[in-house]
Amino acid sequence: MIFPMMLLPLSVISRFLLFVWLAVPLYSQQSAAWRDPSPHRVRFVSVDKNVRLEVLDWGGSGRPLVLLAGGGDTAHVFDEFAPKLTTSFHVYGITRRGSGASGYAATEHPSDRLGDDVLAATDVMKLNRPVLVGHSIAGAELSSVANSHPDRLAGLVYLDAAYSYAFDNGKGANIKEIQELHGPQPPPPSGADLASFSALQKYYERVNGFRTPEAELRQEWESTPARAVGKQRDFPGGAMFESLMMGTKKYTDIPVPALVIFANPHCQGTWVDDNTDLPVRAAAKAYSTALAALTERQERAVEIGVPTARVITLPGAHHYVFLSNEADVLREMRAFLAGLH
């Protein structure tokens, strides 16, 4: 299981198998009974042969800002975060190929292909020098675009996303070292937690200490005929993400103005903070200590290797920093974006 998923169990990278097309009508049926309250428009843009990507448009005025989710997530994970940026920016979200409602076609060079997908989508939408904001594994897409077409971007924001898949000059922490760490896992959702999506949302809030948009949960889980929560969906991008995580392509530079936010030490969720089981607390402390040391190494590598980047550390933040520490992330983003040309 890869690093981001050890920190938040709602993602489904480890369960990517074959794409089940039957999930589409199931999702359509549940959508008829439930409407996403987030104020966005949904469209699909073609970026490759037989591949259309879901794009969410929250509107707004000002510089275009494009949100890219972490592995296993969709653009709907930003449903509650994105509207808070529309007063100063025109905000979009792109669901990458192989996730959610977006199409999929295999590729031998996932890092470059996913970066090209982002550029193709921004071309279709006629976005002039957008700012890309990426969470987790999306850091690879940010670095891919920045290294291939730096002139096409105004800036980058890495949300706990600048690990070795996004920047690796040989002096930081290799993602393989992080993968070898194993922290305690929360209890799975009970039958009561799966009785409805509202109940599932409350389960994740109890586990993590922050709310996950219900629309994101509906992207990741099927709905039963009784409108309870069914199985987690299977999507086809597993091999693609494994290639990204293993760093088949290394980026040694970030040649675009960048804000790099790290969570360190990482919060493992309120289920750990409130846990009275001594072995669980001991395992969590050991995991946190080891992870903090590796994260600090990566932070120093970015600070030294990319002196133009603004590197921020949020102590005690969750890997999903934009959900656990929304106010901090918004403050740092606004300050950084205000200085871009």
C-alpha cells in the first residue's frame, strides 16, 4: 500500500483491478436521488483517443486555477474547498484518466501522459497560464508539466505532494522508504456506517477528524438499490500509479514559481488521538516518528534543490492538508498566488 493511502483509507488505489462499466449506470441511478450541492458545472473534454476527462467548473473570476486530486480520488474531493477560492480565481478540477467518471487508456509513460492530459484539458478550455494545484501523487503531474512546458504555467501549489515522485535529486527521502513504514489502521466501517452515504461520511469524519465531501464518497463507493453504501468501486489505474510512485521518471528541478506545503509531523486521524489502546498508540507514535524524519529529509532536499520555492510546514496536519487544515492552506495559497505575475 502506498504512502498516501496509509494515511487516509478512503482512497482505493490498492483495489484498482478492471474497470467495471456497470458502475456508470449505478452511479447515474443514485445521482437521480441525490444531487451534489457543490456549485460546479460538469463537462467532459477529450484528451486522447477514446479518453474523456471529467472537468468540474466552480466559476469565479481572475486567473485560472486547476485542482488535481491525489491517487484514487476524483476532482469531487475539492467540492467544499474549491468554492472558497472563486472570489479571486476561476477554479476548475480535473479527474485524471482511470478514476471516477473519466475514461481510461493504458500508457507506457504515465507521468508524461498524465501531464499531457492536463495540458490538453487546459487547451480545450482555453486557459491562459493557469496555476496547477495538486494533492499527493498529483505532484508528479505538476512536475511533468513544469519541466516540459514551464512557459504554459503561472505557478504550482504542491499539497503534501512534493515527495520523490515529484522532486528527486537524490538527497531527499525515497518514496520506497516511506512505503516500508506501516502504521496502525482504523477499524473498517461497520454495517451501520454503510447504511447511507451520510453515515459513511460521519464514519470518515470520526476516523480522520475532518469531513470528506459526500460526492467524493459516491464516486468511490457503489450504491445499493436500497440506497445504502455498496462495494468500493474498481477503477483501472493501479499499474499507472505504481509506476508513478516508483519514480520511473525523476524530476530534479521545478522551473516554475512553486508553493510547497508539507504536513509534518503527519496527523494519523482522530481515531488515533482518541484511542486508549496502548499498543495502537505506541505503533502510531513509532510510525509518526519515522515518517517525520523521512519527510524532513525531503523538505530539506526541496528547500536546497529548489531555492525559489516557498516551502511551508504544517505541523500536525493530515496528508489531506486542504481538508484538515483548510484555513492554513487557503492563507498560504492566497499569499503565494498574490505575488505571481
